[in-house]
Amino acid sequence: MIYKGRESIAGLADGEDRLIAMVTALTSELSVTRERLDTLERVLQRSGQLSETAMEGYRPDLEAVAARDSMRKRLITKIFRPMRDASARAAAATGAES
């Protein structure tokens, strides 16, 4: 099976391959997020617009909570796509056999 941007690893069971695809997607997302966060914090601290106290004391408003919920759902969809796709293929194969 080939997952978006990654080929299967020969010799792995489908479940193991899906797990690796999920971990790879999660690692990619985390890496990008950490790089962007580091950039943002450095830029803001250099400009004097961000202090450690302000960062630690921040409480999101309703708009921020909604935006974060949306981002979280997108991430969960991306990370679990291999399992969802495999489940859909299994269901389709079972339906075809009946």
C-alpha cells in the first residue's frame, strides 16, 4: 500500500505499515509546528512584544478555542487517514465478497 508521500515498507503487515504512516504524519506535523512556534517566539521576543509571563498566562477566547478545535480535527483526520482508508477498503472488500 502507498500512503500519501510514502511507500510501504516491504515485509511489514498492513497494520504495521498503517501505524508507521500515522506516526510519520504526526511527526511531520509536530516538526513543522515546532519550527513555526520557535520562529514566532523568537520574532516576538526580539521585538519586545512577547514576554514569558504573557505566554504562560494566556487564556484563549472563544474564537481561539474554535480555531484550535478546527485545527485539531484536521490533524486527527490526517493522522488517522491510513486506518480510515484501510477500514473502508476492508468494508468494500467484504461487501464485494457477499
